Amino acid sequence: MSLAQQGKHQSYHHGDLRNALLIAAVELIEEHGADQFTMVDAARCAGVSNAAPYRHFKDKDELLQAVRDLGFLGLTEQTAQVARQQGLGSIDTIIALGDTYVEYVTSRPQFYELMWGNVSTGVDAPDDAELKSSGFYVLVEAVSAWGEVEQVMIDDPVQVATYLWAMVHGLTSLTLHSHIDRFVPNANVKDMLRSTTETFLNGLRNPAD
């Protein structure tokens, strides 16, 4: 589901101005980027007066913040769905969560900088509350459950999840900017993710003396 479709899905009733503006902003970002449209453009795209957006958003930065929240909500929903379908406790679930993250972000390249901090828009980097709504803590739960099933002592599942997330985020960034193909032509990102995840988690199962 695209962010625009997600915004429409969130609409509470016909003629919801706030959601109409969110959908307009999403479409403008997809077409031009987050820093290449104005509130007037959003109003025009939504089919409302130039003053109408300010009934819900004090400025463009606040509108972009709402779009970013929508992006995080979509990511959370998708990772939570994967966790429900796969069940917690297996390495395959952890890998599937990583695959979901890569697919979600790389299919929405225009929103990458917006979601993870773009100083040019005036939107701050995500705080802990936003990370909780980014699917990150779904990964924490998956790591904790895997440790219990495999009887691997994990003192800090948040730290382990952070290592895994950093790896996946790095692969995502490299994929978005076409850097992987420069050094490993025709590389399969999913295979790379599985290999590195298995290597890392097996290292926790069999730590070096």
C-alpha cells in the first residue's frame, strides 16, 4: 500500500481536509521531493483554497512531520503483520523483518530522508517515541523471543536489535543509492541480509572464547 493510499485509508469521512492535504503532500513528494513544493502547491493539489491548509498545519514543516508519521505508521503495520504471520522465536522471522524494512524503504525512496532526518526541511531526526513506532521494537521482541527459543543469553535485546537494524539500514541506504551494484554486480540484497544476519546471530549462539 502506497502512502497516498494509506492516507486515504485513514480518512474518517468524506471531505476530511487534513487527510486530503496529507494525500496531496504525499503525491507532491513522490513527484518532486519533500523540498520542492509549497503549502500553496499542497492546497492546489488538494483542491482547496490557499488558506485552507493552515487550519490543520501551522506551516510546511508541520505538514511534512505528519507525512513522516504516516510513513512510520505504515512501516510499523507491515513489520507487525510479518511478526504475526511468521510467529516470534525463529531466525527466519528476524530475517523477514529485515526484508520488510528494505522493501518498504526502497519502494519509497522519496521519503527516505524525510523519515530519517532531513535538516533542509526543518524536520528533526526521529526521537525514541518515533523509533518505537517505526517497527524497531517489533524487531526487539523478535530478538528476545529468538534468544529464549534458542536458549541464547541476551542481556540487552535492544542492543542486539540495534546492531541488526544498523546492518539492514546500511544495506537499504546502499541499495537506494545503487552503491552495492558498483562493487558487487548483480548482488542479491536478500541473500546478503540472510547471510549477515545468520552469521551475526550464530556468533551470539557460539561466542568466541
